Amino acid sequence: MDATSTCYELRFRSLFDEGRGFSFPCDAAGHVDLDAMSERARLNYLYARTVIGREFATPAVRDLDLH
């Protein structure tokens, strides 16, 4: 990803704990760059994807460029 594609985040909201969840830098289409993630972030991302509907809601892309 280049610098212009990181103004978005993919947000996984917890189904049970308001305010909890995971968010990861992504492009406008919600694609994350696994190679650019730390090992811990990569594992958290893969975990969150695995438990969609059981622990986390379907992820949403958020625009972080709030001009």
C-alpha cells in the first residue's frame, strides 16, 4: 500500500463488548496489506476474520480522512 491508501481502516466491532474491536489500515475497498503488518497485527486480523458473526460484526471500512 502507498501513503494515499492508508487513510482508511477496516473496523471489526465486537458483538458483545461496546467499544471493543480491532481496526487495521486498508484501502478504500477494505483490502489490508498483510505483508506490512506486524506478526501480532496479522494474527489479530486473521482471528477477527475467523470469528465474524460469532464474536465480531461484519467489518466496515471507515474513511479516516475527516477534512
